[in-house]
Amino acid sequence: MSDLYDKELFPSLDHPDLIEVGVGDLAVAQHPKFLMTPALGSCVGVGLWDVALKQGGLAHIMLPVPVENSSQGKLERFASYAVPELVDLLVESGSPRRRLVAKIAGGAAMFRGDSTLASIGDRNVNEVKNQLRLLNIPLIAEDTGERHARTIEFYLDTGRFAVRSYLYGVKNL
């Protein structure tokens, strides 16, 4: 793959308006900033957007819910914590909950076999959807499942959720 192709498929990581959301992290921003999270395999990227304020948030979720021996570390890695926390941060930033809409991507079946890991992507997607339902946040678009990794860019001026993968190129949600 040429360097030119890489630059066209993925944004420059040194762009001044880029906020990168790492694994198990979340962030809130307002246009002209945009949010990006790389390398979603079985993880799920959750974007919440307020059209009126042109602001939104993005979470990179690793696991559905904490289990007894996983409660140490960052709670933001769990869907059951990160989705409500992202809503709270946006509400604190001036976005009424009633105006928020959600888009999600990821949740791939990256681990083959009959192990617990084989279904982690589906379990992540299901818990994200459950949290959105509990919070009355409509899910308006998704690109989930299958067996490929994705990178998300979330543009807060338009709400465009650019889902990029080496396998399928760019899909705009």
C-alpha cells in the first residue's frame, strides 16, 4: 500500500482540530474540532451528537459491563458506564438530552472459536444499544459486526460518522 493511499484513507494524526479518543476513553468537543478513534475490532465506538450546538462525544468501549475482577482500572472502558457518562458530559456542556442522537460502529467478531471472546463484539453492541434505550437516545445509524477492524472520524458540524476500514474503504453514516 502506498503512502498516498494511507493519507487518503486515514486522517493526519497531527491535524490541529483532531481529538483522538483512545481505547477505553471518551471525549466531548464542539465544531470545528472532530473526534477520531482508531482500531475498533470487537470494541464499539459510540458517537452522540447535538445538531443545534454542533457538539458531540465519542467513546471507545472495550467491554459491556464490569465483572467482579475487572472493576479496577478505567470505568470508561465499559458500555454500562461510558454511555451514561458521555450523555452526562454533553448535558453539562449545554446539550439537552432530548436533542442527542447516536451512531455506533465496531463490535466485530475478531476472535474465532467458541470462547467467550468470540462473542464479545456482539455483547458490546447489545449493551451499548441497551444503554441508549435506557437513556432514550435514538440510535440513527450503525455499522457493526462482521470480521474487520474500523476507525471512526466524527465530524461535529454535520454529524458525519466516517467509518474507515482497509477492507471496505469509507462508509459515511
